[in-house]
Amino acid sequence: MSRRDDHLSDDDRILWNLVARSARPLKGKTAVEIPDVIEAKPEPSPGPVNGAPAVVAKPKTQHVAHALDDQTLHKLKKGRLPIEGRVDLHGMTQDEAYSLLLTFLHRAHAGGIRYVLIITGKGSSSGGDGILRRAVPAWLATPAFRHLVSSHDHAARNHGGSGALYVRLRRIRS
């Protein structure tokens, strides 16, 4: 089954722009400029449902994942703050890793877990830095993860070093 869809979701468009920025042009070719700002398409207002007027939800504030503060990072590195969950993405494709990470973070957040460790691996088999090592921090800044993740930072050497990330999940609002 092949289906062609010319419309990318905002998440897909953001992810594509991150990937496109990291690509280098072939020898003898010029680079294509990628705009910094993605123009948002206005969404059509929903019509009435069962004769009742449609309720339009107000836009939520956008949360941006920040780096962990120094005190929290130090406590995590020294083991004074417990890492309550961990997920290993070694050897997975980007699609597999993305869906596993999203599912894992949803479950951890729902379970009230605060700090998790994401192991991406260093990915030096092809001579460069790993795909997941570069992609996961970018994913954490996308709207799909933004409501789950408060902040993230590179892990200490004893937790995987540059091949792992500490992630602080947002608190559940009651």
C-alpha cells in the first residue's frame, strides 16, 4: 500500500528541517537555503456539531526544554538523585527509536517518574557522531515531547557519557 501525502505535520516539518540543516551538499553543488521560520497555515475553524456551536481551544503555551541546572546535574552524576527509569535505543532505526522513546516517556510521565536516562550510544561506526545521538535532543524539543520533558543534559561518564542523556520529566498537574 503506497499513499502519497503532500502535507507534512508540524512535527514532521520541524524534524525534516533539523535533518536538512545537518546535510552537506555534494561536491560541486551549492547549498539550498532553508528558511528559519516555518509559516503556519491557518486552520479552518470547525463548524457546529449537532447544532451546538464549536468550541475553539485556546493555544497552549509552548514549553522549551532547557539544560538541567548545575545542582541537579551534579546530584544525578554522583548518584544522589535516583534515575527511576532508563531506555536503551542502541541498534534501532530512527523510526523504532522515536516510537519507543515516545511510548517510554508517556508511561514514565504517567507513572510520576521524574528522572530518566536515555541511552543513544555514541554511534561512531561510520566515522561520525551517531544519528540517534544527534536526533534525540532535537526530538525532545518537538511538540510531541515538549509537554513531557522539562529539561535534559548529557550524562556523566559512569551513566554512558556523551552516548546518554539525563531527562527531567514535567510534573503531573492535578
